[in-house]
Amino acid sequence: MSGVLASVDQRTQLVGENRLELLMFKLGTRHTFALNVFKVREVITVPKLNQLPGSHANLKGVTNYRGASIPIIDLRAAIKIGVKDDYQSANVIITEYNRSVQGFLIGQVMNIINTSWSNIQPPPTTAGKNNYLTAITQVEIDGKVELVEIIDVEKVLAEIVEYDITISSEILEDPVVKHLKGKKVLIVDDSATARWQIRETLQQLGIVIIEQNDGLKALKLLQSWADAGKKVTDEILMMFTDAEMPEMDGYRLTAEVRQDPRMSDLFIALNTSLSGSFNQAMVEKVGCNRFISKFQPDLLVDVVQQRMREVLEK
């Protein structure tokens, strides 16, 4: 099964071209789900699992993966799909999110599709706030157009491992903190969980948060300020953006901002669950000011402090 991702390294060039590839799979229902291939390390058959007494109900156990113990999460249970029957064909997707490696127990693996972020849409508002989706798209499967649901893995993980939003005392004691109260920061992320993490962290400093859930909406907001004759850097101190989002990814968003002289000097930090040297290279290519992997409260604050110092020094 790992052969399905044999060329994953070759696919990384899609990031930054507003394109992505989705690994599609089933969870024992008629629905089709997907994860971004760039987050996937490997697809394997179900390994031997060791149970952990007292662990979270969605944790099936731990297994040894390439010399390290990693948790295996029942994805169907995690997103609250009530199916009693066992999978007819079970597999495990090994993923890397937020600097951690974990596996997700799934059903049948289908195939990988290449598409554009412009074809990826946010979930409908009728889905409610408690859904486990970051986006949806439509794909032709066996001659039929089907809805594919892209799972909010960050929400799944946050419900198993509680993220601490505490800021270190030495960070809070920095003299620049007093200048942050009332400053506005734009956060752009398709995951409501990720936006919550940033919002709850920065609001401790008195920062006012403006939120957008995709790159295109964020760009239109910035352009609306510029069109009205406002200086974007007067409206907001800086922008945090995710890399992967519906409509327009964070790399393209950054590139569009840099190409517009009315807002080209906006301070932009890429805050993403993706990690590695490739991301750092992409940051330099499109012109982000900082890159940090989710979720690190002290680093979030450090980025904001860096920007505030730059403003004060001018």
C-alpha cells in the first residue's frame, strides 16, 4: 500500500502553485473522505497495536513505526460516525501534523487526485460549528460526480491532546508587550481549531483578532482596505496565515500581497502544521517574514513582538 505514495516527494512542487493532491478513502460508509497528500507519510496495513489502559476512547493503541512508538487513532470514531460494523478493508494512514507523527485507522483507500485549491470550498454553513471538516470538493469517481469531505485533523488531534495556550512568564515580561494592547492581527486559517489556538493565545496580550477562513477572503479584505485608500499596515500589525486553505493557499496569498505595492510591506508569518526544510524554502520564495510550525504559543508571541519592535524602531 505504501506504493500509492511512492512519489510523494515529487508532489511537493504543487505547494505554491495553488494546487494540491488529495488521498481519498472510505470510513465504512458511502461517504468519501480525503487528506492532503503532503501531510501523509505512508499508507500501511493495520499493524500490531498495543493497548493503553485509560487512554482516550478514540485511541486504538500504539504501534512501533520506524523505531518510534506512535498513536493510532480511530478516525471514524474521532469524527463521530456511528457505524457498528468493522471495516471490510482496514488501513492506517501515517501522518505528520504539528511536529508529531500519528496514524489514523481508516477503511478502503481509493486513489490520489490532483486538483486546485480554487476547487476546494469551505463546508456549507448548514454543517454547523461542530463538524469535522475544513473543506469539501467534488470529484468524478467511476463516471459519477461525488462529494469529497476533507477532514479537520487539527480538530481531531486537539480533542485527544489538549493544547496548552500558556505563555511563558519571561515572554510576558518583555517591555514590548505593553505596546501590543489594542493592536490588530489578521489570522487566516481554514481550521476553526487553529484559529481558536492563535486567538486565545494573542488575546492574552490585549491584541484584537480579525479572522478569515481562506486565503481568497483574506486577500479581498486587504484589497478592500487598499481600495478605500487605507494603509494596510495601519489597519493591522501583521498577518498569520496557514499554508493550506480553500480557494487560495497561504503561499499564493503571500505572493499576491507582495506583488501589490499598496500592501507589499505587510508583515506575514506562515503558521502551519506542515514542517520541514521545504516549507522554509517556500517561505523564502514567496516572501514570508517568518515561518513557525503549529502549535507553539511562545513562538506566536515572539513573532508578534518582533513585528512590534520593528514598528517602534521606525
